[in-house]
Amino acid sequence: MKSKRKRKGWVLWAGLLPFLLFVLAFELLPLFTLLPSVFIADGRLTGANFQRALTPFILESFRNSLQLAAVVAGLGVVLGTIVAYAMVTTRNQSLRNALTALADVTTNFGGAPLAFAFIITLGSTGIVTLLLKAVGIHLYPTFRVYSIVGLAVAYLYFELPLMILVIIPALLGLRREWREAAVNLGASNLKYWTRVGLPILAPSLLSGFLLLFANAFGAYATAWTLTGPDVNLVTVQIAALVRGEVQLDPSLADTLAIISLLVMALCVAGYQLLNVRTQRSRT
Amino acid sequence: MIRRDGWRPAVLGLFLMFMLVPLAATVLFSISTRWDRTIFPEGLTLQWWFKVTERSAFVDTLTNSLILSFVTVLLALLLVAPTAYWSYLRVPRSRPLMDILTFIPFGIPGVVLALALIRFYSNVPLPLINTPALLVAACMVISMPFMYRPVANALEAVDIRLLTEAAQSLGAGWSKTFVRVVLPNILPGILSGCLLVFSAVFAEFTLVNLLVGTRFKTFPIYLVEFTRFDGRQASALAVISFAVAWLISLLIIWVVGRGSRPTEALGAR
């Protein structure tokens, strides 16, 4: 009896087989085959590839990518939360709905069209550049849209709405009574936020930061269209290696890929853990 | 003195400006005769739109993008939806595994997936390297969370086990149960999954660029080529891309309501 049920269990699992085979063939196995060439050289397990891969040029690409992702995620969290707070506290219901719909749509914009929209807007003869010039503000040459600063502005375009969508549920969870209680006990506005509001929001803010960080770190199409090879980012380096623009060095490409996967995995796992926790505490 | 509530319109106004000015600028730029010396366009014209849509490459790349998106949506649907249903109904113990497997692609940058597939399939005796077939598989991997999450959420929301048991106790067979009872109930989830996958694949640049290069040109590839060659015509193409993304997002909101987009489901970056 028991063995029969067990056999039936295996038959049931077989229903998932096509899906599992697909995942194995196009997701897991290809990623795992990157590992040997990273850790094995001359038939021995070694970290030599890491040492060889981390030239000053490659280290700079990691520094740029991490810095860009951190700045964009930080600005996205702060500005996104402020805008989201303004949205949830506005009395105009239809304005709030319209803005949420706008965030829903724009967070999906990205890549080449977005990069090009920013060239038209903030490029050297861009529309905003010309407007500001007319009132006496010269953006160029201090600011260039084709630089890492320009990239940060373009990334914010899809990160800001993403943060707004992620933080709105947490902001709606802040009860008005908590604020009234704090005020009744003599707390100032600032004190309410530092002692009550922000500590409650902290897990959501952190998970938002990790989501935005991963999103910016893995981005490629926007960077490639806006700055080409001018800004040294990890994803740009990996893509150049894949296309064979630089001399093909498989273990170098694989090492860069594995380190990026590690960065992404940390962010995404942290995001997921925090999310599960806040969802559990909310129900 | 600033009124106490004055900050709210200011914040929302700045946000609206930041989100809308680049879009409005792109639209206006695509219908201007010349707009790089003066504050306002020197004149209005539709010639860039005519020029760019007249090329045979425009129709070809648009067709390629539509084919790629439709094929990916169809295959992703056939692979993911029945598996999700089976996992929910008959193998509940597999759900954590399914959740993890469909969540992983969310953490794989496009460039890394492309590299992994190229390195793997150039060492395996399968004629997949440099083919659109491998591109479709890669697009299916990247868009897996987009299809799985909405379908899984829909399955969870309607208590699919109860419905299936009710249908079968009334004498319906498996196929009848699935087509007549399960499918209509999870249709919003399926539609939203399909639309999300379509929108992401239509805008995909990285995987196409690295996996098939110029062998199979899609619309975003065509757009990037134009940005380096003729900005005005490129701006018309950018407007088309925005319009497609906008239309699909509105369709999703219309089909399943706002706020149903899973955060894993992000567009091509």
C-alpha cells in the first residue's frame, strides 16, 4: 500500500518533468558550467583566475557599477518614498489613481528608447539643455548625459516609479492613530518620523533598496545606448567579451559573470527574505 | 511663509515633470523639422515618420519582434501554466521548488545569461548556437517570473482544488475540467502573464544583440542602429516603442486591475 502511494507520488512529479528539463537545460546547467573555468586552472582548484581577472581596469568597472547602483538605489528610495508619501496623503483620489497608473507604466520603460529620450531631453543640444541655456544656466560641459551621471539620471526614470509601487503598501500600513498617539504624547513631527514612522518602514525601505540596487547593477541596454563603451561598467565589459570585441578570454568573462551573479544573488535573496517577513507581519 | 501643505503639490509636480518631459520631448522631436538651435521647434513635419516607416527594414524588424514575442508568449504559456496548475493541484510539495526556480531568472542579468548559454551550447552537440531557437529559450527564461507569478496568484485566489473536485464529482473529465472550469477562472492571471511576457520580449535588446547579433534583427536593435545614424527617425521609433509598452500596461490594468504587476516583472533594462 505504502509503496503504491510512493510510486504514485513519482508519477505525479513526472507531470512537472517538461518544465524541470527546460529549466535545467536553459537556466541551471549553463550557469553551472561557468563555475569550472572560474575555479579550475591547469587542472587544479585555484583562485588564480580571480587574481588574473581583477586588473585595475576590471576593478574600476566593478567600482563604477556598484557606485552607480548604490547612488541610484539610494536616491530612488529617498525620492520615491517622499513622492509616494505625497501620493497616499493627497485628498484628490483621481490624482492618486492617475499617478499610480503612471508609475505602473513608466517603471516598465527602459533600454534603448529611454536612453534616446534622455539624449533628446538632456543631450548637448537637448530640449531642456536649450531651455536652461536661454535662462542662463549652462549644463554643458559640467554635466554630460553621456556619462555615468547621465546614466544615473536615466536609471532613476525607471527606479523611481518602481520604488513608489513597492513602498505604497507599507505607507498605507502606517496607521493614523499611531501618529495621533505620538503627537498627543508630545512628539514633534521629526520625532514621530525618527522614533515611530521610519523604524516601522525600515524593512520595506531596505528591501526596496536591494530591489533597486539589483535592477541597476544588472542593467545593460540603457547604458549601452546612452554611453556605448565610454562608461566602464561590469555588464558592458561582459557584453564586450561575449561579442568578442576584446580578445576572447573565456575564464575572464566567466569570472566577471560569477561575481556579478553573486552580487545579484545577495540582493535578490535579501529582498525576498525581507518581503516574506513583512508580508507575514502584515497578515 | 510657505503654507504647511505646500510641499505636496511641489513634490508631485516635480515628479510629473521628470516622468513626462522626456516622453513629451521625444514625441515633439519626432515631428519637428529642426530643434537643436532654438528653444522651440523651427517647424512641424511628419516626414521623419514617413521616411522611417517606408524602409523595408522597418517592417522586417517589426515583424521579427512580433514573431519573437508571440512565439515566446505561446511557448511560455504552454510550459508554465499547465505546470503551475499541476503543481498546485497534485504536487503541493513542489511549490517551494517551483517558486524558487521561477524566481531565479529575476536575479540573472541578461548579459550573464547570454554568456552562459553561448559557453554551454558551443560545447554541446546541439545545433542551437546563433539560432533564433536559442533566443526564444533565453527569452522564456528571463520572462519566467512574469508568466508564473500572475498564474500562481490566480490559482491561489480561486481555490483551484475545490473547483476541480466539484467539476469531477459532477462527471467532468480532466480535459473538460481544465478547459471549462479551471481556465475561465484563472484567465485574468493568464492574460496578464501573457501581456507581461509580450511587453518584455518586444523590448528585449541585450539577449537579441548577444545571442543572434545581426542574423535576426528586431525592433530595438533597429532603433539602436538609428540612434547613431539619424536621431529624428530614431525618435519616431522610440515613440512607437513607448506606445507599445504604454498600450500593454493599460491593457494589463484593464484586464486585472491596478497593482497586480509582480515586482519581479520588470521590463528590459
